[in-house]
Amino acid sequence: MRILPTVAAGLIPPLCAACGRSCRPQAVVCTRCGRRLASAEPLSGSGPQGLDRVWSSALHEGVARDLVTALKLRRLLTVADLIADRIHWLAPADLLSGAIVPVPAAPLRARRRGFDPAGEIAAALAERIDAPLRPCLSRRGGGRQVGKRRAQRIGHPPQIQTKGEVPRSVLLVDDVLTTGATLSACARALRGAGARRIVAVTFSRRL
């Protein structure tokens, strides 16, 4: 007997995006993973070169790392909403101002995924803080930073360029901060096009 999609959806319990265990209906993570993520301490500081400030909601480990994987590799777009909620709730209010600019993905990777993780997070955050979304950066070439050594990332940063009008006050949004090479490349392009204030928020940060 064939089960209709709506019925099948009701028979299959929702699964936690981080650990894969069952969780409450409409929830992205289970109670245990939610508590673990809630206990993670944000990190802040002066950040990579060219940025006025940078803030990350958690270390890139445990549940935070699993959620980034779920968004980028498993294409669970509901994770972007959870990430945006956490940034909205925890980031300093004075940081969440200006036009939101997503850090651009490599064109080839964006085409393969069919979406841009940072773009999804940025769009969700823009809705929550009622800020303009300005995707005014593009990334040339298909080179990826994942898997490269720290020296390679810093010595060969991605090629970032601006497109269209660049806001004077910018809130850069990305999923993970690693060496800061990509954020610095974004900042150089933005300042060269007239941006005066550039801050960044990321969901997680590698140390």
C-alpha cells in the first residue's frame, strides 16, 4: 500500500540536525543538543585585519560544528534559521547594525550546493533585525579554503571583488571563522569601494 507523503511525514519523527536523534516537532535540534549549544560561550575581539570588530557565537566544536556540517553538506536549510536566532539573541546590540553583507562562496561550490550557506544565514538574520541585505561581494575562482593549512589560507586568500553599490556601514556574516583570511579579503574589497565601518559576525570560530 502506498503511503501519501503527508501521512508518511507524520509517521517519521523529526530528527535532530546535530546528532540525528528524535526531537520535538518543528525543532531543529533535540533538547540535549539545544542545551549543549546554549552553554557554549561566544567569542569576540578585534578580529582579522581590516575589520573593526568580530564576534562568533561559539567555538567550532561539538554541536556547533555538527550544525555547520548539517547546513553545508546535508543542505538542512532550517539550520540557517537556528543560527540566525542565536546570533540575534546573543550578539551585542551595537554590533548588529548597518547593512548585512554575506561572505560570498566560491562560485563552483555554490552551484554544486544549489545555495550559499552564508547567504542563507545573512538573509535570515536580516529578517530578524530588520536590516537591509546587500549581497555586494563576489568571489572569483573556485579555490576552496577548507582543508588548506593555516599558512596557505593566509598566504593565498580568496579573490573578492565588489559589485554594485557598497554600504558605508557593513555587517559581514559568515558561518565559520578560521584564519580570518576570507573576512580580511572581504574587508579590503569593501573599504576600497567606500565602506567606513566593517564588523563581522559568524556562527562559530576555530581556534
